Amino acid sequence: MVKDLVCGMEVDEEKAPAKLEYKGKMYYFCAPVCKEPFEKEPEKYIKPHRRCC
């Protein structure tokens, strides 16, 4: 199981309804609706957001 970086849902790599290769790594999504924003701004979802100074 892997995490859908857009919605946070756990996704089975073998059964994922949507997937995308980006910079040599495969990303898995629970649905095409989660894949779409990742395609537009992948770095927004890949890089961790800092909430502190």
C-alpha cells in the first residue's frame, strides 16, 4: 500500500485506478480526480510543507 499524495488515502499499487510516472518514480492515486491536480503541480504534492519557522 502507498499513500495518494493528493487526498492521503492508502492505495494498493496493483489495483490503483490511476497512476503516473514523474521523474522516474511511479505515483498512485485512488481516482483520476486525484491524479489531475498532481499532473498540474506535482512539486506541490511531493515536497513536504513546513508549518514552522
